[in-house]
Amino acid sequence: MTPFFGEFIGTGLLITFGQGVVANVVLPRTKGQNSGWIVISFGWAIAVFVGVYCSAGSSKAHLNPAVTLAFAALGKFPWAQVPQYIAAQLLGAMAGSSLAYLSYRGHFQEPGDPNGKLAVFCTAPAIRHTLDNFVTEVIGTFVLILGVLYIASPSSSLGALDALPVALLVLGIGLSLGGPTGYAINPARDLGPRIMHTLLPIAGKRDSDWAYAWIPIAGPVVGALLAAMVFKML
């Protein structure tokens, strides 16, 4: 695969699995209804593992504009390729979101909480407070990117399991830091599905909460650049 399609397919798989596990937990009449936050966190970790594993050979598996920007800021990735990567990540997220929607289309047609249906696609804070929510996303992404920067140059290899450390890192972030905002920590992961929530014919849906949408974009970008600065200093 070319790097563009590597990022597209990897991000698409990431969102298909990640959005799928949220749908399984929050939508009515699913087999996994109400199975809880731990299931969601593990589902997203597996989503990251699959996405990274499938795309690492072709694109180095950024799958996240925050990762791409951090590598570019450190001179580890050419700025000229940044727009291509971010476009692939956003389009992949939209495609993966559509696949997850189609898998649960019948459940979306059931009467249910409009906020829950929105939560399948994108993040929202448990307590809405602009500064707190922004800081939470900055911290979560800072931890992610700092970990990724060290994982990207390991002293030893796990072979086919080299994607596992990143998945475990995301699992830890979800379990430890994900409660306040739902841990977007990836602008494409939030923006692509939010666009699809706006476009898809979902029964009884609410608005897509675009007033909040800038936080899971700006927070991860700031967190990523701060992590790059700290990594360079260290």
C-alpha cells in the first residue's frame, strides 16, 4: 500500500472497531448493552492494535493528526507530507464510522437516548467546562504522544507484537484519564465520525454538538506539540 492508503485503511479499521464497541455498549437491544466503560476502553485498545498492525509497514501507522504533527515538529517526518496524512486519516475515520453505523443500523433505528447515539460517533464531556475539558484532552494526548515517541524507537523489538505497546498505552489512558471527556486524543477520531453523525439518516438523532467539537481538535494538537517539546528537551 502507499502511505496514503496505509493511513486510510489503518484509521478506518481503528474507527470501525472503536465506534463499534461504543455502539455495542450504549445502543438499545445489543448483545453488549450496558457492559460499561472497561469494555469500551479495551475495545479501543484492540482497535488501535489492529489499525497500527495493519498499516505500520506502509505508513508507519500514525493514524492520528496529533502523531503526525509531533513527528513533523521533531523533524522525524517531512512537513510536505503532513496534509496528505491528515487527509487520509480524516477520510479513513469517516469511512470507518460509516461501516460501524451500517453494522448497527437496526439499533440506531430503535427508540433511544439521542445523547447515547451521538456518543457512539464522537466524544462529549461528563461535566461541561471549557477549560477543564480542554486541559484533559491536552494531558491525555501529551501522555499518548510522549509514550509513542519512545515506543517508536524501542531498544528491543517484539516482532509481530510491536503494535501492542501502543494499544496498551491507549488502554491505560482510557482507564485512567478517559472519564472526563471520553478521551478523543485524536482529532480525526472525533471529527470524522462527528461529520458522519451529521450526514447519516439516524432516527431520533440530536444535533452533532459542533459547539464542543473544537476541543477534541485543539486539545490534542496542543498536547502533541507539548510532548514533542518535552521529548526534544529530554
